[in-house]
Amino acid sequence: MKNLFNLLSILLILLFVNSCLQKEISPSKPEGILIVNSDTSVEKYLTIQQEFETELSSIKITNINLAKDSLPDILPDINPLLVYAIGSKAYNQVASTIKNKPLIFSSMINWRRFDISPNTYGVELELPAEMQLFMYSYLFPDISSLGVLYSENHNKQWFELAVSQAKEVGLSLYGQNVINTADVSQKLEELLTKVDALWLISDPIVLHDVNQVQQIFDLTNTVKKPIFAYNTLFSKYGAVLTIASDLPTMGRQAADLAKSIIEKQFIDTEEKIQLPAGSNITLNLKKVREYNININHSALSSVENIIQ
């Protein structure tokens, strides 16, 4: 009887240990969303993330800030339904580390240069080039040529497409490929001899730091040629016109994609990567007068903000 009791005790212990091991080995049920942010100290990244979280306040969200946290360290402890990557750094790490999960991205410069899987969704950073080119032509009828500084690694495909789109609205687009940051001043000086205005696009080689940005504006100001830019922050440097994606709207778009994925709603192939739905246009009339630029006053109704 004693031996039987001991045997039963051993079996119960083995069953308990096996149950514990099964819990550890078996993957947990997918739950919530993992947000991987390249750097939350970057205001635009933080704004997008906050809007995304507000829209999905009823869903469990885990955050990783790659400026401080390590993605591999947290992965064993979570099993999200999907991942949202904000910025190029975040996307690269998530795409190479987390497999077989829906992945949403935003704030990536020229997303077409990245490897995009069938399970990837996103919101483009850049507003359509043709929309911006049309506004330049509409607002400034005497400007017929634009110059662009770009690095091939980040914006070659974008620039090649923009050249053909510029022709459609009657503009000529000239580009200078910048190999490294030391080339910017020389390339810009060459470009300014050929064009009526500079079109400043998002490129980490061209816009390496604040000093480089200031140098670009100083050079163009010397020859009294306007700069058209992609972010309202450039207005303080003297940009004549900025056409910027609306960041809160971008966060809401990403949240809508997340809702559709979680609720298993069908997403058309053409809707998987979306254009920014909102924009802000700021015109610097002070610079327009300073440079003596002819402006189409009937087009001013298209402008949200005017700097006098």
C-alpha cells in the first residue's frame, strides 16, 4: 500500500511538472499590438505614435523605443497580433527579426527601396510628387524649373518618377546626386545656376544636420532663389512654400489599418500602402516680396497658413 501511495505521488508530481513545461513551451495566444519606434525623442515620430495609441485605446499596446530599448530583449515575453514600425530604423529591425506577423509602417523615406513582404502595410511619408508640383506651378506661374538635391540610395526611384511628373505640369526638374554630406554645397551651387527654385526633399545625406540645413538656405538666399520644402519647420529658415503631410492624420491612418487587420477585414492590394490623407500648405509672403516673385493671387485659397 505504501509503495502504491509513493507511485501515485510520483505520477502526480510528473504530471504537474509536465503541465508547467507545456505552459512555458506552448506559445501564448496572440494579443495586442507592438509599437517599435525608431526614436520617441523625435517629435514627429512621437506625434504619430500618440495619435495611433489614442485611436486604439481599447487594445493592449506594448512600446519599444529603439533609442533606449532592445527589440530582441522584449520579444520572448510578447506575442502581438501585429507590429507597427515608425521610422526606417524600426522597420529594418522588425522586418529582419519578427516573421509571420502583419507589419504596418510609417515615416519611412521612399518606402519602395525597402524589401516589402505580402504581409506588410503602411502609410507613405511623402505626399504625391505630382500634387506638390501642381501647386508650385499653380502658385508661381513664372517658375519653370526646379532643382533637387538627393542621394541615390534614398531617393533615386523617387526622383526618376518625379522628373516625368514634372513634365506633365509644364515644369523642368533637374537633379544633383549627393554622394556624401561634404558634396552638398558644391552640388547646390551648380544646381542653382540652372533652376528658378530649389525643391527640398527628405534625404538624410542632403539634410545631415542643422548646420547643413542652414548652409543650404544661406546659399539660396544669396542668389535670391526660393526654396519649396516638405515640412513647416523649414518656414523658420526662410522656405517660401512648404507642403507637409499631416502627422496626426498619418497616425490615424495607421490605426485604421491596424483595426482592419485585427478585425480580419479585407484590405484591397492598392490600399495596403496608402498616401498621406492630410496636408498643410504654408506660404511665406514675406519671402515672396523679398525675392520679387510673381504669385497667382487666385491660388491663395488653396493655402492654409500665410506668413506675412
